[in-house]
Amino acid sequence: MLDVFQGLGALAGVASVIFVVWEKWFRFYPSAFLIARPLIEGGAAKSPYLRVENRSDRPILLSWEDGPPYTGFRVGLDQSTRALIRSLIANQTSTALEGLATREFPLYRPEGFDDLALDAAIEVEFTWRFAQPIFYKRDRRICLQIDKRSVLILTDTEDGDLL
């Protein structure tokens, strides 16, 4: 009977160690997801945005490749004309996100969006790292995928009236 309790205690100890290591490693991992909101306050036309939330109190650096492949969203820093042109011709864009901050980046449809099948996956990929890393100095990658049908539903354009 004592062996059973020792075995359970050992399993609980191993589970505790795994949880502590996992929590220390992933607790400050930023969250990223796709949202849709009107281009102007009160407007009917919605546009997709990438929302990135920094859950750490330290600033992070975000980077993404501009001019993605045929099935990838282009990410803009903001809605300015300069940001749109940069997303078309620059090689890479980087920006900082302060600690405990949330920022929304406009997403521009891929060039062949109209030709894609409804179940085709469209992706957004970016890398992040802490501005002052403690021990892990490499960029970490986040890749989000959504199908064309979901984009159309999310932006309320599935019936084609606002295209």
C-alpha cells in the first residue's frame, strides 16, 4: 500500500515540475487572433485585423515578411497609405509592442483572393521576441490560418454586397 502512495506522490511531483516549467516558458507568450471591425466608426464595411496582445510586462518586437505568398494576408502597421505601400514593396516590417499592450494591425487581402476556393486557407505569419531577452534570443514564430469562407462571414461579405 505504501508503494502506491509513493508512486502517486512521484507522479504528482513530476506533474508539478512539468507545469512549472510550462508556465514559466509559455505564460508570457503573446496571443494573436483575427478580428473584424468597421473601417470607420459606425461604418458597414468591415475589414479583418490582426490583434496581438503582449501578456508580458516587457516589450516585444514583432516582425513579418511583406508581400506574402498567393494565399497570405499582407499586414500593415496602420491604415495609412504609406503602410499599405510598405506592405506591398518592403521586404520585412518590424515594430515594437509595449508591455501589457494590445495592438491591431490591418490585414490586406491576398492578390488572388477572389480566385481562391471557399475552403482555401489564408494565413498570417509573424515572429516575435523580447526586446531584451534573458536567455532565449531567437525569434519565435506564430502562424494563424483561416479559410476564405470564414473571412467572408467575419467581414459580413459572404453574400457579395460589399465587395
